[in-house]
Amino acid sequence: MSHQKFALKTLLISMAAAMSVQASAQELKKTELPRIDVVGTADNAVAKQPGSVAIVTKEELELRQPMSTQDALRNVPGVVIKPEEESAVVANIGVRGLSAADYKTLILEDGVPVAPSLFLGNARYYNPRIQRMESVEVLKGASSLRYGPSTIGGVINYKTKQPEDGASVAGRVGSHGYKEATVEAGGSAPSGDAVAGIVYTKAESDGFQDKGFIMNDLMVKGGMAIGNDQWVSAKFTHYDNEANISYRGLFLDAYKDGATYNPAPDDYFLTERNSFDINHEWDISDQVKLNTLVYWSEMSRDYWRFSTDNTASKAAGRWVYTDEVKGNNRAFERTGLDTRLSVAHNTFGIQNETEMGLRLMNESMVDKGITASRSSPRSGTLTKEVHDSAKSVAVYAQNRFMVNDQLAITPGIRIEQYEQESVNERNRAQSASTDNTEVMPGVGVTYQVSPAAQVFGGVYKAFAPAVTADALTGYEDQQLEAERSVNYEIGVRGAVDTTRYELAAFQMNFENQIIPANSNSDFQKTNGGKTLHQGIEAALGFELGGGFSLDTNVTYVANAQYVGNRYKANGDLDIADGNRVTYTPEWIMNASLGYKNGGLNTALSANHMSAQFTDTANTKEIAENTSGFFTGQVDAYTTLDLNAHYTVDKQLSVFGAVKNLTDERYIASLRQGIYAGPDRSFELGAKYKF
């Protein structure tokens, strides 16, 4: 029996058992199914965190109706999105001066890693669908020690919807032939001790620049009480997407002429993912709680690209394709266990909250290369088959000392040990392995100065592993150190009357940065050196009266620069001291003017991104290099969005949006060509609850 069928069968059995539970002596105490939250929902959850916190709420998601999880993060302080295509099939998220083309921020769904792999590479190839989410948690600072790896930028946790009694249908249509339908249904046992639900979304679009897609997303979720002090929940998800996208973009003259065609009309990015999670929560006593999470996922990513005639392409000013097709196809599988014990106690005569955890995880990836032809574009001759694998163990412990009613100090430590292996399945004599252990201490502090102001701060060490493609290049252990960073943060947050605020200064001292083996650089077989990231985040929210509100945030990344010259293997200068890290704008500014009146909720939002470099040489003029990649500086741009949500009654709500209201023409990013930002688009939808 396949993993997928086994997972689905197990879930259905669990759901049936849950729904057959008879009324018990006590009603279910849980209002939510057990899961691992990054911040939590308690009234003091944010105040406990010795680091910056941002929550994208259910109400915000209902108003803005984002098309993707990346779209939902655009207004979060410190977050930079590198757009490639409107449905955000791949993740391009940067935080606090870390490149949005890299992956050094851990992304979770209900506490489970969502990247195809964390130790093997290709972390960008999957983005959860926003339609099944109820909120998003973003955590930066010393609290990140509870999670790992790749928490240099912090942790993003997408929280899925909880089952609710009843059913609803929602639909949305928009520009470029966009169509979306979502069905939600749920129910509970008469006692309230068991619940179950389903969320299914189907969406398709012709796409901006004819980059169309057809997507299906399914989540089945349920749980039940076991006695009076234990709860178990299970979740199964399925996702598939056939996207007509590519790494190739427009040539410069075509972009300037306002071209709107798909520069790679026959390239396809095909993804499919299945996952299964089981959560168990046990309230051992009023002071002791144990959470255990077991998870499994499999994902395939088939990428079919037509080869190009580069000489003819340059002459034509657009990509000219041959009849040869290359398949770059990868399949991933992950199993993991994450268990966390929380203990409240009064050691040393003060209140303490201790948390200890263990995570075990296995990952594997099969990387196949296939050469095909236009007459048979998705099958052909196998030219490559590599099997990469990783085993990892992580333990952590932290203790929150509540020294008095105002001061809390939280020291902690995390240790991660991992082993990586790469084997050429076409010639098993070619293989290599490596292992590493990282020790990451940290300490965070919160101090309640007054009811209106809390000071927070911390220092902690974080790391991102060298993935197998870099660590084991050429089936040889390159002796690469992990990328490490010592992070500092200090800030203040609070509320005064109708004003909410958070201000934080940060610094990341980043060393051992790796120049990937598949980059345009010759700097491969050693770690790259240091980068320095410094800046300030500020968020302010005002209730202006009369139903109006204003929410703003500004991120200023003063430094995101390389420290020290770096040289190629032949001795030539590769990256100059002081050059800026790619896709790290100096300024990110967001402002949203909202208006509420009865069932009406509207917002006019502005998003500003300052200029960004797209290569480590900090080239200013956009041009194609000898490898077919485009480099240069992306100019600053500002976009406006108008959103509205109207609750007609308890059953019906309608919503709409105009995105890129001014029809700003801008360059979003560069790769093998120019990715143009989406033009002005319109959306209109409704939701009806039965």
C-alpha cells in the first residue's frame, strides 16, 4: 500500500471513530484541535515572546482575500517578497536583509515544516495555499530557538482552519480568467468531544502574461478527546498544480515595449504534494503538558523546459526555442516526530515555565534528469538519477524565569545534529556523505515598563545547513561549515488608548555564507565569508474615529552587505567588500487606510519597495550575462490595492478587490529574463454559509 493510501485510510478511520464518540460526562474542553503554535492564542501570548511578533488575523485574510500565502505576508514588517508569478507556486521570502532569493527563514504549517526538504535543498518549491488558512504567525528573535533549522530570519507559521459545524461555499472571479471555488464543511459529535471538517479549493487562471495554472487543494481535519485530559487530531492534505511558468522572462526591449506574452509558452512546472499529521496533547497535570506531533509528506516537482538557441534569441530579442526538452524532476519524502514537554514550577521561589523538546526527521530526494523532444515533451531518456538523504536529531530546552511581575528572562539552548548523503544511482561508486553538529545558545528578556509599554530583546545563535548540492558537490565532501549567524534584537511594543505600536532594532552577524555550486560564481569549495545585516522595524496603528483606522509599518535595512573581499578560484575578485546582498531593499513601507461601518470593511493599501540589486557584483544596468542570466538593479516601485468586504447577514458575505490600482508597470525580479509585476487586476467574490 502506498504512503498516500495508507495516510488517507488511517485518517478516514480516525475521523469515523471521532464522529462515533458518544456523549461523555464532560464536554470537550478544547476550543481548537491540538497543534504546535509558534506564538499561541492566549491573551498574554505575544507579551511572553522576547522578540518581534506579527499576526495576520482571520479578519485581515477575509478583507484582503490574498491569492497566495506570500500575498498574505506582504504587509508584515521586515518581510520582502520576490515576485515571480501571481499564484506564488514557489516561495521567495526574505526577512530583515536576508535575500528573498534564498531560504533562511523557517516556514511551518501548524508547526510542521512545509519546504520539500530542509537539509537537501530546493526549499522554495512549495507554498501552502492560503484558502485553507485562518491566520499567520511571524516570530523573530530569541524565541526562534524552539524551532529549526534555518531560523536566521525567524519563523513563519501558517495556521489552518479549525472545523466548524455547518457548510459554506465561496467563489471568486477575476482578471485574466481567474476562477476559484472553495467548499468547507464540518460537524461535531453530540457531546462536543469530536469534530471533523474539510476544506477543498479549485482554482484556475489564464494568468498574467498567459502564465496559466490549474490548482486543486484539499484538507481533511478532525480530532477527538480521549478521556478528560488528552486530545488527538489528524490532518490530511493534497495539493496539485499544473503551472505554465518558467525561470525565463522578457528581454529588456520587450519589457520596455510593454510586452504581455508568456516568454516560455511551452514550459511547465508541475507539483503534487500529500501530507499527513497526527497531533496528541496530554495535560498530565495543571502544571505539566506534553505535545507530540508525527508528520509525513511526499512531494513531486516535474519541471519541463524547452532548450533555447541563445544566439538566435539575442538576435530576436526574445527566447527562441529548439525541439529539445529537458526534464528536471524531483521527488521528496519526509517523516518526522516533534515532542515538547512544558512544565510550570516555582523553583528558586519564583514562577518558572520550562519547555524541552526533541525532533527526529528523515528526508530523501530523488533527482532525475530527462531529455525529451517536442513530439513527446514529458517522457524521454534518463540522463541523471541522484538519491540524496538526510537524517537529523534536534533537542532544545528553555526556561522562562519570571523574576517579578515586570521582568522575565528566558535562556535556552538548541542542539542539531545531521547527516547527509548523496548517491549517483547510475554509478553507485559515486557517493559522498558528511555530518555536522550545531550548538545554538540564546537568551531573551521582556520587561513591562508600564501597562502601555513592554521592552523586549535578546541575542541568539542560528544556522542554516549547507544543502547536499553544495556540501557534496562532485560526490566529494566539500568540508563546508553551516551558515551561522549571531542575532541581536531590542525593541518596545504596546498600546496607548487607540494607538498600537512596535519598534525593534536588529543586527545579524552572518558568517560562512555559501555561494551555491550552481551559481555563476567560481567561489564554490569553501565558505564565502561574512555578511552584516542591521536595521529598524516600526509598526504603528491608529483608530482615527468615525470608523476610520490607519496601519503603517516601515523597515529600514541600513546594512545588508558582504564583509571582506571574496576571490574566485583563479584569484580574480568575485565579490567586493561592502557590496549589498541581493534582493534586500533598503526601505520597505506599508500603509493601509481602513474604514468600518456595520457590515462594511474596506482598506486602501500602499506597498513601497526601494531599489534592489539582483547580483552580488551590484550591477546597475540590466543586461544578460554570458550564462543567460539577467543582472542589474531593479528600480523602486509602489503599488496600491483597494479591498472591500461586506457582511450582508450571518449567512452571506461579498468581497472584492482592485490590485495594482494605478496599473504600475514595474520589474519585480530578474532571472533568465525580466519578471514584470502583475498589471491592474479586478476580483469579485462571495461566501454563503448554510
